[in-house]
Amino acid sequence: MNRNLALIMAASVPFVGLAASEVTAAEAAGVFAKGRTHFVVTGGSGQAFNDDYLVIGVGGNYFVTDGFSLGLNVEAWTSGDPGITKVTTSAQYTFFQAAIKPYVGAFYRRAFIEDWDDLDSYGGKAGLYFATGGNLYLSAGVVYETYSQCEERIYEDCSSTYPEFGATVAF
């Protein structure tokens, strides 16, 4: 073999390894890769103002880097009085390297309450994504939320911890 060819081949080995690891990293991130979008549908029940509510929501998350997304979600609290609409901005990191994908996040939320002053809250969450096939993921987690300018005599409790369940379609 030609000595120059052998030197070129030996010098290119580190670059071949780099290219292979970049492809592997992008493949590993999959639906949690930079540039991907997730559409989220949420549902459940909630209690406020001594009334029970059906909670339905929609939203989206955009991945600004592999595993890290920024989101916007809207929830409607129906079948209770007063009517409540919540708008949430969030940041979340998903550990996409694992088979079951843990996530951690933080959020800021504004609640628009019919005939009441708006109420702000913030908090954190953690949970797991479970792949169901294709681009559909189910999630289960726990949320801690605390309310700003909260008066316990009106709202009874100014912080809460509750379960979170969701279905995510990733594109």
C-alpha cells in the first residue's frame, strides 16, 4: 500500500468516528431532537372554589436543542363555577437516552378566573414518557405548583402537588 494513502487513511479515522457519533446522537434523540414539535392533549379533573371541574387542554412544545423544549399550553376548566382558563409557558428537559424517557421541567402559569382577579403560579414537574408506537407517547408525572399573591382565606391552599397524565403526538 502506498505510504501517503496509509497516512491519509490513518489521519481520517478520528473524523469518521466523529461523523458516526453525530449520526448516533441525532438518532438517539429521535422525536426529542432539535427542531421537533410535540402536540399535547391533556385531560383530567380538578377542584377549585369548592367545585369539581373537568379539565381539558391543548398545547405544543418545540425542541430548541436535543431533549430541551419550550412549550405553550391552554387549559379550560369546565363544568364548574366560576369558569377558569389557564395559559402555561414551560421549559422541559427529556432524558431521551433511556428506553422509558424521564423528564423534568419548570413552568409559569396565568389563570383567568371569571369574575375574579387573575392568578399567577409557577412550579416544577417530573415524570416519564412511554412510547406506544410511532410518534405517540403517553406520559405520567407529578407537578408541584405554588400561587403568587395568594390569599389562603380565599383560595384555601396556596400550593399543591398533583398527578399529571398526557398523550403527546410528536412531529
